Amino acid sequence: MMKVWWVAGALMAGLAVAAGAFGAHALKARLSPDLLQVFETGVRYQMYHALGLLAVAVACDRWPHCFRSKGMESFGRRQRSSQIPTAVEATSTAIENQLCETSLRLAL
């Protein structure tokens, strides 16, 4: 599981380098300087995210007990599963209340 972060970070960094090379060589003649600057900014952010993933990989290797906690995984799963029905129930209750009020107005 922890190897996933290394692979994802390396793939994203490689993609950033490839996109940067593509922009510097293939797009330079086709894009205006403003659009080339926008592309360069996107490539830079891609590399920042790749470095962030690699930082997570280092943290996972250095402190594996923090990232392998089954308690945190089950807590997160419980939080998500408990929020969805609550949100659906609240929405359906609000819709039912609005329909009841509308039907009462029409009846009177």
C-alpha cells in the first residue's frame, strides 16, 4: 500500500517533465507567450503535486504506524457512511415539509 505513493509521485513527476519538454519544444512555436506562460504554470503545479506525493511516500516509510492505522480508516469510513443517510434524510424531510405546506395552502 505504501508503495503506491512512490509510484504515483514518480509517475506524476515524469508526466510533469514530459509536459514541460513538450511545451518548451513543440508548443513554443504554436502558442502565444501568454498561453505558453499559462501552460508553464500548469506544469509547475503538476511538479509541486508530484513532490507532495513523494513527501507523503517518505512520511509513510518513516512513520508507517501513522498511516496504517485501521482505527482511522474505519473512523473515516463510518463518518462518510453516516453523513450520506443523514443528508438524504434531511433533504427528503425538507421536501416533504414543503410539499405539505404547499398542499395545505392549496386546500385552504
